[in-house]
Amino acid sequence: MATAETAPTRPKTPRARKAKPKPAAARPLDPAESQIFDLRWQRSAPHLLGPLARIYGEVTDMDALSARLRDLLERYWAERPADLKALDLERDLNPDWFLDQSMVGYVFYIDRFAGTLRDVPAHIPYLKDLGVTYVHFMPCLKPRPGDSDGGYAVADYREIDPRYGTMADFEAVAAEMRKAGISICIDLVLSHTAKEHESAEKARAGDAYSRDLYRMFDDDTMPKLYERSLLEIFPDQAPGNFTWYPDIGKWVWTTFNEFQWDLNWENPEVFLNTLETILYLANRGVEVFRLDAVAFLWKQMGTICQNLPQVHDLLQALRQATRVACPGVIHKAEAIVGPADLVPYLGQGRHAGRESNLAYHNNLMVQYWSSLASGDTRLMTHVMRKYFPEGFRNACFATYIRCHDDIGWAITEEDCAELGGITGPGHRTFLANFYNGSFPGSFARGADFQYNPLTGDRRTNGSFASLAGLEAALAASDVHGVDLAVNRILMGHALIASFGGIPLIYMGDEIGLLNDHGYRDDPDLAADGRWMHRPFMDWDAVARLSHGEAGPAAWIHAGTRHILDRRKATPELASWVPTRILDTGHPHVFAFARPADERTLTAAFNFTGQHQTVAAAALGIDPHLAFEEVITGRPVAFHGGGLHLPPYGRAWLVPV
């Protein structure tokens, strides 16, 4: 047996493990660099070694682990390029740089956006014009051949997917992006590797060190015990959480797919190997790491093996380590979990200000679509007020309406019961039917994903524009329907631009790209319906914008660009400003306040296709004072003491 899987508890004594070959010595640091490194080590060591002691103190020599950590960090600091060291210094002096209202994110697959890495710089002017300061290259590290779960089954973390280019190409693009003031984010899968990864292949061949990096079992006794409490992530394509490999006589923990082998984070070698990968990529120019599937890192018998306390210790340790050797880097936790479990990823209690800098606000996304379908914002207001603090220390959300993934309807029975009138299963069924277009009167054109017959739950696929009604309206030549769809999209972009956090625009949403069903013709993609909402960028449509062509693409692009421009000019929208959810008592309007030092911005959104009026007093506003609507720059008229909002209207109000 390669890992400690013969009982539900961890071993209580240090375990002997085969050591990795010792790396080449780092170049000597000059006195100034050495002093900087020492100061950063002293700053971070308590917050780095403390969590590691809690996790590994019973199974390893902490003095030896600390020495190995320091040597690793010093080696990569010595190798760090001079321009990145200058960026480190700049961000050390301004550690809240990413909380500024100027931050705007954009997300794309390299091939679907540009072709190859070498083609990306040609589109930097387009990104700059849109206002982008942060780009997320969707999985770009070398995947396994064939089905790779969209690139999340990584075979080599130090090579770029050859379809996109080379690591040298990546470094060149990163340098061009830095010159343009754009930070690059890439995916780093933490919970598993592809079974074709070098370590997995060595494990398969019997190497003891490599086998100890994964979770392997000689028989199905332990897998069956774990399965009693585990959930299935992809019940359609990968039922169960373990796979039997006759050629090696082992069961392997495979949470996501048979070809994705879960790492054994109880082994400190996994932590060290992962950290070294982060340092290597940071020295190539990565500024933001999207740490994928972090909720699944730690395993504990009798639990669903998600969101366990050890996960937060591990994430804090990774972040504190990078603060020593590459402090210009920030971390984003990819934790698509329920609201009660999401907040801790941005740091609470002993982790406050020390864990992840960013986390996806998937609940804001879910509640946007829920309120849009029902025209009722009461559940949205309830959930946002109940679970989420007004702000975080040196951290914020990444806000988004759509992404590369499906929408999981994270609507709980408890929240529905507290609201009254709806049930969790009933509302989830309604949303799935509404967005697959089968609910009477639905404007959406999406599709079901991963139906679970045991729970009845279904997730949803579809592009922003198709789910928002543009596809159906264009097919029906419905001019009024097109107008409503455009305003639904712009309301969504105004919401994520003002809520607090870094707004992320998924590629093509700024021009209203529709579903792409061509993925069905590609055998490597056909089994995964999420490719429906991952279309190729339509550069011909972009070219037509510059020639003044009118239409939905032009209206959405101009409106989105304007919203992002107004965000950048509005300091009340910086992410260090609290977000205070307002309970207006109006069932169709969602509202919040952003109380900054000098004045408060109040935002209100109408989630219906009808005109709505919300009382100014319910927004905490004195209607007798002068206010300006920030997006339009026009003075606000409160008729009868109320704020009027047109269908899918959005308003950012500030006193003048």
C-alpha cells in the first residue's frame, strides 16, 4: 500500500519517504537582495509555517520542512527576472493594487480568442479599448491527449499546450501584457493531475515516491467506506469517485474523471512540488493563479471531502510562500460551493487577510439568473444579506455572470423555506426548465447538463446572450425582444461592475455571442455540452463595429465599454469599499450601497421587463437632495419620492 489508507486516521509518527534529487544551487544573492529576501521571509514565515505545522507536524520533521521551504523560495527568488522583481516591489508597497476600481477582467481560451499565443498580442489594443487590466488564459498548460476535461487534466505543468505554442511564447506574451498594464491569470489544477503526468506514470511503474503522491488502494475496502458520504461530480460521464486499474492492481481516487488522479495532500511532498510549480510559472510571468478545484484537496472519512479546514491552511501556506519569493503574484480560489462555504476562501478568523486574494462569487451569478427568470429579487436579497460580509481584508470577489462552466443551481431548501412560497427542489427545477427553454414563456435557449436522477437536479449550459434571450429574439425577428435581451445583458454587466470585486467578462459576452453547436462535430468535445457556450471569437463582428454597423453586437459592446469606463472613474466602486445589501421591500428591485469615505454610491437594478418605481427612502436616499446617475451622467429626478427604473434598468446614484 503506497499511502496511509488502511484506516481513517493519519499516522502519528514521521514517515520515511524517498527524497527527490537535490536541485542545483541557486546563484548567490547580492547583499541587497539577501536583505530583501530575509525581510520577506520574516514577514511571512509565521503565517506559512503555522498552518503547515497544523497539517504536517505529526508526520514530518518541521525543522527539515522549514529548511527545504526556505531553500526553495530563495532559489526561485534568485532566479526571478529583474522586471518581475521590480513588479514585486511595486506591489509590496501597494498590496491592495488589485482592489482598485480600475481592475477589469477578461477570460478566454487562447485558440478561440486568437489562434496561438503568438497571435494574442495583436489583440491587446482591443482589450485595452475595452478597459481590460487582467486576462485569464483558460487552461493553457500541456494536457493529456484526447479528452482532457477542457484542459484540466494536466500532463505537464511546465510546458504549454503545443496547440498554443511554447513556454518561450508564453513568456513573450506575458512581457507584452505587462507593458500594456494587463496581468495574466492562468489555471493551476491543485487537486489532481492527468494519469499521463510524469509522476503518475512513475507511480504506475511502481516508484514508491511517486505512488505516495497519489491516493491508491490495494482493494476496495477503503473506497467503499469513503463512497458512503461522497458526492458524484460528473454522474453522467464519470460515476463514482474511484477507478480500478488491473495493470497495477490498485484502486485510484479519481473524483472528476478516470484520467484525473487525485493528489495526496497529506504528503508534504505534494505541497512542496505544487509550490515549486507556482514559483516556476510566476518567474515566467504569471501574475494571478486560478487555483482549480481547491475545495477537494483534503480527504476525511465520513465527509463529502470538500471545504475541510485543512484546505484553508494549505491555501494560506501557498499564498504566504509566494509573498516571500514573488509577492507580485495573487491567488484566486476556484471554489464553486454553497454560500456558507464560499466566504472562508477569502479569509476568516485566523486566515483573515492571509488566504486567497480572490474567489469567484458564484452565488451572485446564480442569484442573477434566478431573479431574471422569476422577476423576483427577494431570494437574491435574502441570500446576499445572510451569507456575505460587506468586505474582506486584502481580498475580494471576482464577479461574473457567465463563465466557461455550467451553472449549478445552488438554491438551498433552507433559504427557500425562510423566504416562503417556494421550495428548493421546486425552484431548482423551475430554473433548469426555464433556461433550457421548455418552461412556458421562457426567453432562454440553453441546455441541461449532468442530470442527477437521485436528486432530480440538473445544471445548465448556454452563452450569456442565448440565456438572456437574444438567440430566441433574433430567430423570431422580434425587435422588442432583442431590445429586452440587450438590456438584460447590460444590466448584468452593470451589476458585476459595481457590486464589489473584479468584474470578469467572458470572451464574446461583450458582443453577444450566441450558443455554438459545432462542438458536436468534434469527437474530443462532443461528450461535454459546456462547449456549447465556448464559441470562437467573432473578429468579423468586431471589425464591423469599427465601421459603425448598428445592431445587437454594437449596442452590447458600446454599452459594456461605457459601463466599464464609468466604473474606472468612480472610486466608490473600489473593492475595498464595503458592499451593503439593501432590503428595499420591493420584490422586483435588487439594491446595495457602497459607502466610501467621502460619499455613498447606491445601485439599483430592475429584474423585470416592466417599469418599476422604488421609494428613495427604501434606498436610504433623501429625495430632496441632488443626485447624479453615474452611468448616464444625468441628474436624477425622484418623482413622488421614488426612483423610476425602466425594464431591466440599472442605476448608480451618487449625491452631488
